[in-house]
Amino acid sequence: MKLDILIFGAHADDAEIGMAGTIAKHTAAGLKVGLCDLTAAEMSSNGTAESRKQEAARAAGVLGASARSNLGLPDRGLRLTEDQIAAVTAEIRRCSPDIVFAPYWEDRHPDHVACSRLVEEAVFNAKLRRYMPSLPAVKAPQLYFYFINDLGRTDLVIDVTDHYGVKESALSCYISQFQKMPGEDIVTTPLNDGYIERVRSRDMLVGQRRGFAYAEGFASKVPYAIDLFKG
């Protein structure tokens, strides 16, 4: 499937935390947006790989995503290896997106950092016609980085005020991660200890800088080009 936007995360819920409002805004505008989770999050303290898969599918439906895939790479085993780079490159070539998103390159979770590096390598390799010639090379898409746990250099912001309710609905799909269910075998983690409230506060703070109720921020490693400065 040809996608307009392809978003990578190390785990299901990464993309929703960082940019669910942006996803909802673009799908509402008719763009084809896909999500790709690198792992099944099998090392998560709460929930199971199967429950996470079901939650991810529900969240994708809430967001109106055109596709969601999982590469089945090892949770807490993401490495900058040829096999893993090839797996991500193949996904980019299959979807041929115009824009790719990855987690910001600095984050407290090592898998988010590894995912960022893998995607950056794969975006470069996707255009090389002699690399993995079994799949046609594609023009290198634009690459932007979204924030999960830590807010870094913000080069772009998107007003997601009108779609913030959808973001909250998508996050609520991840019951195993963000809620403490009575009687369940769960442990307290940063995710089920006020995490959603902190995400909401972050998005309000990012929006405040431009006069929006809620906004999501993004970083770029290349200059952002415009035709004219406009007020």
C-alpha cells in the first residue's frame, strides 16, 4: 500500500504518545497514514504481546490509520545490525511514504533511541538501488522525529486542539499499559502512574508557545524549507 505517512515506533503506543493528534488530523484530511511497530513489546512489565497487539489494532482504528504492521524484532534487543536495518528498509520500500516519522534520538528508553537510529539508516538505504535489489528503491522520504518520554529540540509544532479527544481515546485503548485494573497481576510503572496526565501537560506546554490549546512538537535534522515568510 502506498502511504502518505509512515510512522515507526519501537513499541505499540509510542506513536500514540508522541503524535496521535497529528495522525488523527492527517487521516481526517484524507491522507493515508500507516504505523509500524518494530517489536511486540514482549518485555513489558504489564500485559502480554497478544494483549498489546489487540490494543494496537484498536488504537489504529480510532486514529483512522490505513495500515498497522509489526516487524517482530526483539524487544530490548533492537540493534543497529544489517538484518534489522534491512527489515525497516523493506517496510519503507513496501509503503513508499512521502514522510517518515521516528522517535526522537534522545530518550530515557534505549529501545526508542535504537528505533530512531534504525529508521534513519533505513531511510537512507531505501533510495539505494543496489541495496536489497529484490525490492525497488524509493525516493528518500522526509524524516521527522517525535517525542515520547523526553521533550527535546522542537523545530515544528502542529496544532492538534481539534483532534485531542481522538488522541486521548487512542491512548485509552492501551489498558494494560496506562491503567491499574483491580485484581490484575500488574506492577507500578511510570506508564500507569500519572503518565497520561504528564503527556497532556506536555502537549499543552508545547501548544502554549504558539497560542494553541494543544500541540505536538517535532524535530528535524535538516533545515525546514519554506517559500516565503508569512505573518
